[in-house]
Amino acid sequence: MTIKFTHWLEPDGKHLGYLNDFPEHWTQGESLEDLKEHLKDLYALFSKEELPGIKRVEELEVA
């Protein structure tokens, strides 16, 4: 399984990013690999149960 995420490098060398399904919840890492580990932790937390305040992106089929 793969999930999409957005990331960037800050001037201080930190890697910031978020899961595209949860864009309001950023995390950071010392390296891109460290950031990916933090993103995996977020995904595990957000996908196991409905947490209050966690907004989700989904698709709706119409017509």
C-alpha cells in the first residue's frame, strides 16, 4: 500500500511534510527518511480510529 505525501526542506535543514489525506497535520524529520517514519506513525494513528478534529479528504461519485 502506498499513500501520497507532500514534503519540503526548510532553510534550517529540517524536512517538513504531511500526508495528503490529512494536510492540516504536519510533522518533521532530521532527514527525508526520518520524516517518512514520522508520517507512517501519523498514518497509523489517524487510520485506526475516528479521532475528533481530524479532517479527512475523500472522493464522492456523482451522476
